[in-house]
Amino acid sequence: MTQSATVRNYIQGEWRESTASENLSIINPATGEELGRVPLSSVAELDEAVKAAAAALPEWRRVPVGTRVQYLFHLKTLLEEHFEDISRTVTMECGKTLAESRGELRRAIENVEVACGTPILIQGYNSEDIAAGIDELMIRQPVGVCAIIAPFNFPAMIPFWFLPYALACGNTIVIKPSEKVPLAMQKILTLIEKLNLPRGVLNVVNGGRDVVNAILDHPTIRAISFVGSSATANYVYGRAAAAGKRAQCAGGAKNPVVILPDADMAATSEIIADSAFGCAGQRCLAASWAITVGEAGKTFSEAVREKASTRTTGYGLDEAVQMGPVISMESRNRIEGLINKAMQDGGHAVVDGRKTTIPKFEKGSFVRPTVLEGLPMASEVMRTEIFGPVLTLQHVNDIEEAIAMVNGGEYGNMACLFTSSGASARKFRYEVEVGNVGINVGVAAPMAFFPFSGARKSFFGDLHGQGRDAIEFFTQEKVVVERWPKQWTRKF
């Protein structure tokens, strides 16, 4: 990608230049160079995309589900063929390492694979003779026009928590990618275009807050899938619900990992370092808070300090690099500001990643891994999702105290335990109030055939992305009770 990219909308099966008067730079966060410009499309352009989706819906919903998934089989093949190109694009616009980008796209493809099983997953059920001569059955039908509002941190993966399921269930779609990272979706769209879907089945409109609000208010859009911060997820869910839409809104996190004295400390420190600093901490399943129990305190602190201080930071296209930059200079300044606040509140840096400069990439928005210790629980930083490569350390005396600390937080996205005790593991998974639990894993990322769960302020809604939850979200149940008396039956 050596030339500045032109980002276009995709409406009614056609690429269209936006009529927007305002656009934003797409910046490579490692080099500071401009990769292209993205339009802040108008409400009118969003309305045009919704009308195209609504017009395509009657024909698309009548396509047999076995035929609809054939498009997904083809899409999987195309994504595999262009795997490296899309992965490199994610690294360039998002900043993560190439290995992380490949892992992201692999998860996207896995969701396509699971959605190919929709002919089985979409099946209803029936009961014969619920009363004399009366049968009852439940069938699933598409919801209608659905919208996906995607975040910046996984531009190739998160749309696929929703997109393939919505299509396979017979819905039509409007996607709004993050205006910070629209290029991966542009490349994916060039592949989707080769599927020859009916015009209007899938549409993409680039934009900012105005387009989001138009999606939330548009009377034709019936379902909304969103991933972002908790504050925005709460806003999207509330406004969508007020407009009578179904919504699944994944928010932020402050993910704790608990380390017991019987944990394998070498493996634990390696896994937690990968969790806390992978993707520069910019993922909703990043470990941001380590709680050591008893004798684990000293040994883990020393081990994770070594892991953090030796982690190779740089441009993600270099295969030797272990961590890339954060998404922007604004994000870097915000993260460093929170580290400063932690110091003011009584914490100290075991490893300090502020004021990072990478040779040859001086314009990049880099923050090296940071480990904070001694921060009071009353500190605002302990309640804030930093969304950067920062891990805070806390120490408690027993697992009961650790679980109480986990459940005392506002978020409920993920919590992990490191131990060799099955009894401790069972107690932890039974009592912690989170949606995703990890035992001796640092990132409890569900496979595509399980829901990506969440609880409390980390999720607003009932049904999650991926797997059976996605099938249920993108279909509405219809219950039919029928009777055919003999005298009504035509004789042949």
C-alpha cells in the first residue's frame, strides 16, 4: 500500500464516492504516515444504504438457507487466498504485529465456517397433537435490515462475529466500519463483491457519530450489533432500545487475572505478559489487573517485570517485533496521562513505558509495556479501562479475597485464574461474576461456535455475537398452531 487509499462506500452493489464535505486521515500508527482518507458520510448516504438493504430483503429471505451459505463457502476460500494481504493491511492501519493480525483474520474465517452450519442451527421444533388434531411448531425467520457498528481494534475480525450469521439467516446488512481503520473492510469488500450477492444485500457506509445516530434512529433498521467502550455501548443500547430495536452491545473491561501460589510461575508470567501486552493492550480481553495470592506476590512480580522490560516493541511488519504501537498519538497521550495519575495516587512503576521512541519510527504512537504496583483500590485508575499496555499488580491473602475483589469491579468481561488446584479452579469459575472465564489461559477468547460473552457493564443486551447466540439474535421466532379438520380437507 504505497499510494494514499481512497475509501468509498458500497451501496446497492456498487462502489460510490461519498458526497461528504469532511474527511479524516487514516494514519499508520507505527510510522505516522497517511495511508488514505476516509469520508464522514452524510445521513442521506446512510439512508440510501438502508433503502437498498430494505429493497433487497424480500428476495434474499426467500433464498433457501442451503443456497445462502454457499456464498459463505466461497467467501471463506477468497479470505484464505488473500490472507496475507488483508493481514498486512490490518497491521498497517491498526498497529498490531503481523502475527496478531493473522490471528485476527483466522478468527474471522472461523466465524464464516461456523455460519456455514446455519441450515442446522436455524432449525425450529414442533409438537404433534398438542390437542386433538392440533399441531404446534416454532420456525425462525430473518429479523430484517441489520446494522453492524465496528470498533478500531479488530477491523477484520469483529464484523465477522455478526456478518456471516446475519447473511445466512436471510437478513440484509449495513456496516459502519471504524473511521480510524476502514482499509481492511475495503479489501474484504472487494472479495465480497466477487460473490455476486444480490444487489443491496450488503452495504457499507463510512462515517462518524452522525452516521451512528442515524443507524440508531432509522425506523427500517431492526437489529444493531456494536462493540466499543462501555459508555458508548450503554448509549447505543439505550437509544436503540428506545427506537424499538433489538441490540447486542459489547462494552469495555478491566480484566483481572488471579495467580495462586501453586501456579506454574514461569508459564503464568509468560501467558499473562502476552495477555496484557498483546495488541498493545487494545483488546477487550486484555489482562489489565493481576491479583496475586499469598506467596505468589513476590515471585510473580519479579517474573512479569522481566517479561515486560524485555518485550520487543516496534513496527508490526517486522516479524521479530512482539508489540506494536497504540492506535494514535491521542491514545498514547491518554494512556501516559493515566500512568501519571496512577503515580499521583500512590502507585509506582515497576516497569515504565512512557516517552517511548523507536529508532526510524519516531513519529509512531508507541508506549512500551508498563507494570504498576502499590496503586490504592480507591484510585480512579483502578476503575478505568486504560486500553493500553499497562498491567497493575495487587496482592491479597486468599482466593476468597481475590474473588471478592474481582466481583467488586464494575466490569464483567473476563477473569482468569492460574493454579494447579482443580478445587480452586471450580470455586473460581462458579463464583466470579463475568462472562468469560479462563483457567490457566490469559485470554479467554471463545471459539466461533461459542458466544463471546460478557456481563455487567461489559455487555448490554441478551444475545451475544458468534455461534448459536448469533443465530438467535438474527432470527425472530414465529410459533404456528394449526388444525386441519377432516371436513376442511379437499377430496381428490
